[in-house]
Amino acid sequence: MNIAVVGAGYWGPNLARNFRSSDAWNLAAICDLDIERARRVAEAVGGAPVTTQLADVLADPLIDAIAIATPAGTHQRIALAAFDAGKHVMVEKPLASSRAAGSEMVRRAEERGLVLMADHTYCYTPAVLKIRELIADGFLGDILFVDSVRINLGLIQPDVDVFWDLAPHDLSIMDFVLPGGLDVESVAAHGSDPLRTGKSCVGYLAMPLARGAMAHVHVNWLSPTKIRQMVIGGTQRTLVWDDLNPQQRVSVYDRGVDIAEVSKATTTDARSAHISYRLGDTWAPALPEGEALAGVAAEFAAAIRDGRPARTSGDAGLRVLSVLEAAAASLQGSGAPQSMTAPIAA
């Protein structure tokens, strides 16, 4: 199939490179308002037609799909025009600049019978795919908590705060690996702007999940150390994902707390339940090598061929947007928890 990459800035070159190398795709065009930037990307991937005119891309009957790598505020406009032109669409994170805009994108794709895919790249890494598999197989048991940290001395974005910049990665991973997706009951957000930039540079999200579990996300642009880590605790085992440890990205610990069942016939006091600590082995599953974006490109093609939603669909993008908007409302309310509306089905 033929695909055009729209946007040749930060992420567009990575998309162009992976679509160029994919057996499922032919890189038919690179579109950017800066023609020289588009030419540089085209040359870097071995050549491709370049243009500044999105209308020409959308009018080309030979182009089957577009991949959008432009600022979030432009995603809705470009995606809706693409759907009206009969093109399938993949969009880098976040899906849109608001849940309302994302909802309209999902609705239009469904009306046209086209695929809308969120480029939640981390979900296609070998590590996260293994985490999804282990949780789906019940290897961790029932999920009790998720604790995620994404901090570094990073670029302070001019248009979004640290929540919108970094948290979509962690939220999309949770949505991908947890049974039922990102089923959040409420969101409480606390942010800090010590540099007086006008937006939060340090942030914390607390989210009660369905069935009594708890999720917590810490994001930070100001940390001198870089950490990309998620801990997922279950009733049977606990998993640690360390994205910066290439030798052992995923570790599974057979350690935890066991609470023995106490018969109601003998006591009505839950505090009398016997608590024991389980200290078992640690296991690191072998992971295949592979670039995540290659998996993204392959999944986009497979979803189109099979006429099915992508594994990271528009609905997945909406669930992430819902949490981000609730976090923004919580920040405005001095950290007061924001109740979520009915979740979108996974």
C-alpha cells in the first residue's frame, strides 16, 4: 500500500524511515510546509516525492493512507480531511489536542469505514508486548497497583505542560497491558512550576482503577537523572519494566504479600487475617530484538487489510485523552479528584 508522511519535524523522519523499510508499505510522499526539511528527510531514507501541499496528497487516488506527525492542534483538521478523501490515518501521540476533537476523528473514521490508529509506539516494543502477554495469561494474578516514573532533564515544551508531553507514554502503556484498558474511576493531579514557565514542569497523577487497583504516574522535566520505569504489582507476582536497562528490561518477582483467608465462622474481624511475605525467585524473560516503529507500521497495514481496529485504535487514544483532560481539570481545582465519565469500551 502507498502511504504519505505528513510532517517532517521531530517524529516524521522516524516514520518515513520505517515505512520505507516495511514490506507492507511504499513511501509515496513526504509532506511538510518546509520543503527543504521534507527534502532532507526524503534523502535520508533513500528518496521519496516531496510536497508542501496536503491537498495534493489527499487528492492522489494512489495513496491509501497518511501518517500524521504534526503538532497536536492540527491533528483533527488533517485527519478529518484525510477521511473525507478516503484515506486511512495513523496519528502520533496524543491523538488530538482535546477529547472532543479526538471523538470527532473516531466518529468520522467509523462513518467512512476507515482505520484510525494511534501511534502509541511504546506498545509495540518487545518489552511491552511481553508485559501484555504475561498479564493476559494471568501470570501476575489480579492487578493491585501500577507505579510509573518518567523523569529526565528534558526539553520544556512551549505549548503543553509535562503531563501532556510525557504522561501519554505511560497512560498508553497502561491502556495496552491492563485487562479492559485504562478503566479509570477518577484522576487527581498535582503539578509544580518552579521555573515560572506558566505550565507544570513536575507532575503527579493518582488514579483509582476498576476492581480496587491504584495507578500512579510521576513525570518531570527537571530531574538530572533519567528514569523510565513501571512497576505492576499483582496478587501472584510483581513485574518491573526498566526501559533504560537493555540487558534486563523486564523482571518478574515472585515476591509479595499473602493474606490468608479467614473463615467468617471463626472471626468477623478482618484485621485478624494472617499476613505473610512471599520471597521467591526473580525471572527475566528473553525478549526478541526489533524496532517498535516497525511493529507500528506492520500493525497499521494489518488492520487495514483485515478490516479491523488497530491494537492501539482511536478509542485507545481517546481513553488517554480523557485522563489528560481530567488531569487538567484537577490541576485547576488544586488537585481535587475529577470523576471520569463512562469509559470508552476497550
